[in-house]
Amino acid sequence: MKRIIIIFTLFLSVFYSCEKDDFCTKNPVTPMLIIRFYDNIERSNLKNAELLSVWAEGKDTISEYKSITKDSIAIPLNSTALETIYHLKINSFDGNLASNQTETFTIQYTPEEKFVSRSCGFKVIFNDVTFTTNNNWIDDFTPFNLTSIENQSAAHVKIYH
């Protein structure tokens, strides 16, 4: 009987000393800025940005956004700074270098780290977000400011061109 109690106690101590596996199921944790492009005249219609290239100030072109035609993009924000400046270049005519139009799109925000879980670590939420542009090929955009960017389940900015 003592042997059974010892074996049972040993079994329970081994069983309860194991840690539960902890996997991060929230990927990516820090949200990207989602931009959708719309027609400036028919404002409810999506409109492709022709031969779009995107790069951050002082960086190379983002490889997945180099001379592509898309109606939406997801771009990261710099979580260690208070603003990120992107350049968006389109060529809507004939592929000629003279037809290139470059827009400077500035995003200002206050980053806030938020603990997600032990396996995921921290994520960054961008609060008090404002947008400005130099209006080269972008006719309008909405909204001009956001309370926060916490997820990437929907578009954050609509650009009309």
C-alpha cells in the first residue's frame, strides 16, 4: 500500500510540475497601417494605384511594393519614433520616368507598449495618429487623425486619387 501511495504521489508531482506550452497565436502582434485607394470622383469605388512603389524616409523601397498595381497596402510604422514618413510613387500613364508622381505621406503618433502574453511579449499601439501629405497625386484622404491603431482588421486610411 505504501508503494502505491509513493508511486501515486510521484506521478502527481511529475504531472503538476510540467508547464503548459505557451504559443503566440496573435501574429503579427504590432499592427501595420492599412491604406486603401479610392477614386476621387466616385468616392465609394476602389481605384488601383498604378505602378506603385513605397519606401520609408531614408530607406530602400519595400520589396513587396515596388512597381505594383494595388488598391490597398499594409505598411509598418516605426515603433521607436514619433513619426514615420513614407514616399508613395505612382506612374499612371505610360511607364515613362517623366510620368512618375511622388507623394510624401507623414504619419505622426504616440507609441504605447502593451503586454500581450508571455509568449508574444509586447505589442505597440499607436495613439493620437495624424496624417499629412504634400498633395502631389493624392487629392484627399480620410481621416486626418485617428484615436489609435490597435489592429489591422480594416483600413485605417482612405486615399482618394
